Amino acid sequence: MGAEALKLELLDWLLHVDNNDMLYYLKEIKDQSTSQTDWWDELTDEQKGGIERGIKDIESGRVVSHEDIKNSNR
């Protein structure tokens, strides 16, 4: 399916959406995709700090694999 056909299919679908929550969700996606704002700038200082601590843990080798976590619960 080409891009134009896909757009037409989505437009037809969108015209028939009756769920307001879905419409507001789609608007959020649209707004985010056209925004010039970096998502990082919208995080709180606490959120940024948590991400930075996580990056430092990874860089220092303080990580546990997904497999190790799965096996520890058995």
C-alpha cells in the first residue's frame, strides 16, 4: 500500500471514530510530532536525575540482565 492510499484509509477511519478519548490521544501524538520542544526539557528534575543515575549505573557496570532477574524468581 502506498503512502497516499494509507493516508486515505486513515482519514476514512478517523472520520468514523466516535471515541473522544481516542481523538484526544491522537491529537497528543500529532502535537508531539510537530513540536519543536525536546522531551528532555519537559521532564522534572527528579525524572532527569533518575535517568542520569541509571546511565551512570550502566557505565559503571552496575547492571543485572533480564535473564538473571527472571531466573532469580524461580
